Amino acid sequence: MATDLCIESSDIDITIKFNDAPKNLTFENLIFSFTRVLLDTKIFDSVIPITTASVPIIKLVLLI
């Protein structure tokens, strides 16, 4: 949808690189912490972490 094609199945991929994540923080906890940060912004209708996918993702739906 970012290309203004308004195709319902389109998406945007974003890569986030953490340079200095705490050593005691698991990847799953990091995903859930980032999910909370995204929810706190109040700009998304839903924020759903999917950690069981072969490539973990966070599904975001913007408030419109």
C-alpha cells in the first residue's frame, strides 16, 4: 500500500538491527518488548508478534 497501489495483500518489510542487545535478553523477549513499544505509540490498530514463523515477524495494522 505504500506504493499507492492499494492492493490489500501488499506489505512493507522493515529490518531492525540491534547492535547492543543485553546478553540476558532472549530473541523472543526482544520481539515482545518491541511489540509493547509499538503498542505504546497509539498509532497502530493492532500489533501482533508472530515468533513461530520461520522468520519471526510483527504484524502491524495502522489506525485509519
